[in-house]
Amino acid sequence: MLCLGVSGGLDKVHENRFQFANTFLHDGAAVLVRDGHVIAAVEEERLNRIKHSNKLASGAIQYCLSAAGVQLKDIDRVAFYATEAYCNAALEKMLISQPDASIPVDAKLMVQKLFAQEFGTELEASRISFVSHHQAHAVSAFAMSGFEQSLIFAIDGSGDFLSGLLAVGSGTEIRQLESFPENNSLGLFYIETIRHLGYGMFDEYKVMGLSPYGDAVPYRELFEQFYELLPNGGYRVHLDRIGPTLLRNISVRRKGMPFTQQHRDVSASLQEALERIVFHILRHHREATGMKRLCLAGGVAHNCSMNGKLLYSGLFEDIFVQPAAHDAGCALGAALMASAELGHPAPRKRLREVYWGPDLGSDQAVEQELIAWAGHIEVERTDDVASSAADLMANGAVIGWVQGRSEFGPRALGNRSILADPRPAANKERINAMVKKREGYRPFAPSVLEEDAAEFFDLPDTECEFPFMNFVVRVRDSMRGLLGAITHVDGTARLQTVSRKANPAYWDLINAFKKRTGIPILLNTSFNNNAEPIVDSVADSIATFLTTELDGLVVGPFLVKKRATALEDWTALAVSLPPQFSLHQVRAYTTQDRQETVCEIRAVHSPRDGVRISSEVYALLIQIEGEAVLGDLLNPITLDEAKRQALTKELRQLWEQRCIRLHPSQAVRVRQGPDRLLEQA
């Protein structure tokens, strides 16, 4: 039996028919399960390059079908990650706000129409199912935990008019104990607070990383006004009190402003409040149910600091956190629920790895992709890529590392990673500034050989495997000075242990670094810049390599370095507009009393956040149908060298922001041959 789980929105990548905000029906993904076993999974953002994509997961669905060698007509069940009632209510709301839109107020019919348009296949209504959002979260965790019995806690912002549930799993059955309404949402509690710190939805982890710099004491009593702990594990949050109270008591930080100690202390108080509520709930239900194991899912389960506290508390003998705990993971839960309903539940086996995404392809395919960029990169093939990459890092390089199939979920787990020596504290600031282009306080994770983890990290006796970066653990006191780049200000780290069985290529790399330095650990962060999701393809990795200050790139068996480039190398590239972006000319005030026509590139999924561009670049881009070689666009225009340089520089800056694409033209790809690569080696 083949079951396809789907999360995300309803629009195609170039559309905004439903005018959904990117915070609604977000984190699109597709997961394909055969007889209870996952065979393919990917988040749509990895493919359409829109962070937290709220578009139809068409690319993800197509990948899953291709990976299995099947067509949509071969799928026994397609399961969507929300109830039919919730979806119908959302469609009704859209129809009211857009009375002229041709929107059927029937979710099943809507899915049928979308799939017919996108894949040319009419799905029978009997093959489409809708599942409870939080049940999907719960199943995604329990079914992958390997536990015969456990307590299950699904917590997020909202979904299906709720914000979470508590349940007990036993065998293949899940019995719900309690659900939590939206107005009692712990996810919204966190989001409503961080709005006053210059952050918003999807930034929760940033505040979690900031909280160790603060002291919870100054605002503890203030935060106690925002929640109540009730008998029998009950709680209540007062979302309506947060905004007015914080406005009266703190200086609100605007995005981009510096952090004060006040902001750090508020972060610490928020984190403490979340942990108090969660511990209150779980202590009661641990005692009431007698369950010794815990499964966590939902967006709040990505709070790895909270997870670490639970781990060290001894409240449970074992804790499993679903590695794609956010809404993309609901696609996994939906697929598993459909499979179980058709008589094929997931096997009772602990999940060890999530390398379910697209593969790089053959070495020849990777080689061809690199050849096309020969004017910008030098390429060398090596028979021992682990040793060569380890040499680079031991000598101070920060590299991109791209191998095999991509990871499912928000963490780079050694197949789409930026890697560096974990020892120099300066590496943290360096990578935050030169690659991630983000706040300097943000920590990086260590990847350690599984067999060496206990030497460097203070681990609970019952736990030796942490493959998914789901837990913050304590770095041993004696190692904190040594591991300066991955030890957070409070002496902790978000740990990944690497198994030779689960990821032999990554294990070999860390082991090669160990042979050179004595340290079986690498600094590991996701391979992306601040404007994009984690890279997935070879093309993605080259784009990020060339638009950051990374020292090197390793793709499959190939070592890649940057060439010194001239203007001609850039004008030889093709320019195209990604389908989610569009060009606009608008009248706007440029000073208090002056209006001018200004030019912008706008994202379909975020039309208010336009990027201002020059009229000259607008004139170039508006000519393009599909793609055009930059030199061909510039040649008919009478421009001096300085102006050509300036226009090219502006386009390169737009590329860094991923508003446009620069890439080898299809004609160049056809002309290039493998001999060109050998010349560069």
C-alpha cells in the first residue's frame, strides 16, 4: 500500500489566489509511505526556495512519486494534515473575503481539482482523506519512537482550532486524554511575547538561544501574570495580558535594533515560564498514567532547551522527539495514519535517520553541474574526500558539505551542512557574520562521533544517541574552554551524535578530523544564508557558496574553490526571475513632500516586503522571458564600464537575497563537456 501525506497550502508557487499569509498552512511537505515504511520525504521549501512555504507541495509530491517510480494514480491514499471541517471553514472564510473567487467550499473537491490541474490525474474522493492536525503530530512521534507504550504530548501554535493534545500510545493505538484550545496555546504564548523583542513567527528558536544571556528573576513575577498552573496538570495562559503589560514595563525592541539586558532578561523569563508550564503538565500525567516514556511533537517540541531540561530531570526513562516536529512532520503523521487505516501500521522501530530527500545524483551528474560554473569555480576530484575536507578544516577553513540524500526536517544532519573546527571561539562569530549573516549570539551545534560523545558531553546514563539535534546537553566542564565555537554561554550545546551505520560518509569525515586534531567533533550548521531555506541541490549549494564567504565546498567526491572573476564571467551568466517573484512600478513618497515612481521586486507569498531596485535593473529584468544571458541584455545599451559594473553588482546583491537567479545558461550547459572539468583539476 502506498500512502502520501501532504502538508502546506493550496496555491501554486506563482499564485496568491487565496491571499493566505505565510503563517497559515505553512511548512508544506510530502511524505510517501509504503506498507508503513517511509521511502521518500521532503519539505516544499527545499524545492521552491520559499522559507516555511505555504504553497501547494507540488514539487515535494512529484519528488516522492519519482523516488518511488510511481505515478499519482498508483497511490492508494492521499492524506491532508487537517480535518475536513477545518479546511471547509478556511475555504468559507476565503469566499467571504473574496466573493468573486472561484473557490469551492468543499475541501475534498478542492484537493481533487488541484491535483488534476497539477498532475493530470483525477483522484477519486475515496482516495482522499483528512486527518486531525494534532493526531498527525502525535502519530508522527509515537509511530517512529519504537516505544510499545508512552505518554504523547503534541504542542504548537494552532491547527484544527486547537493548540495541542495529550495522549497515551499503546501498540498501534493512541488514546487521547486531553486537548488544548487555541486560546490556551503555548506556541502563541511564546510568539505573542517575542513580538516585543523584534521577532515574529518562525523566530522562536532565536529567542530560545538568547535566553541564556538573561536572568529570569527580574521579570518572573511579571510573567506569572500571564499564566496559571491549575490542579491535575491544568494550566491557563492569558494571551490578552501579554501585550499591554509588556508595553508598560519594557522598552520594545524593533527589528534590527540592538538587544539590551532587559530584552535578554525577558527572553529568560519567557523560556522559564514555558518550561514551568510544560513540567507542570507532564509531572501530573506521568504520575496519573504511569507512563515511563514520552513522545513530543508540534512546533514547541523544537524548543531543545526545554527538551534538555526534561531529559536531565529523570521524569521519564526515555524521550523521543520527532525530528520534523513542526507542521511538515504532520505530512509524516498523515501518511502513517492512512497506512495504518489500510492495515499497514509503521513497525515498532526507533527512528535513527531521516535522509529521505532528493539525492545528489550520480558523480557524472554532479560533475556536469559543476562544469557549467567553470568560470567561477575550480574543481578537483579526490578519491578520499573525507581526508581532503578534514585537512581544510584542520587548517581553519569553513566549508559547505553536500552528500547523498537531503535530510527531512529543519536540521542539517551532515548531508547539507556548513562545517568547521569546533574549537576556536572566533569561528562562531565568523560564521554568523560571513555566512549566516545573523545575530552574533546565535549558537552552533556540535556533531560528535557517537562512541566518543560521553567524553565531551555530560549525558544522562540512559541516553547515548542524539541523532537529530533535539536536545541541549551540558558540555563537560573540562571541555568548555576547548570547544569554544560550539559551547553556548551557559555551558551547553545542541548535540548531534553521528552513527557510522546511519551516515558512514559523515562519520568518516569526523573521524578523519579526529585523526588530525584528536577532536572527534565538528561544528555543524545548516547550509544556507539568511535569505533562504537549507540547500537541497547541487545548484543550490553553488549559489550559496558563491554568495557567502565560505572557504570551500565539497559536493560528492569533488572539492570546489572559488576563482577570481572578472566582469565578463558574470555577464556570461543567465538571469531569471524565480516564479515566486514579480516586478512592480509604484508611486511612493521618497521624502515627506515628494512622490516618485519606484521599482520593486516582490515575493508573491509576502507582497508587502518589496525590495527596491534601480530603474535600470527594472528595465533589464522586465525584458526577460524565461532566462536571458546578462551580456545579451547589456550589449544593446550604451554603457560605460563603470555603469556595467554597477548594474552587475546590483544584480549580484539581488541574487544574494534570492530575489533573482544567476546561473549558467542552458546553451552553455550544452556546449560544456567533461574535458573542461579535467582542465581545472
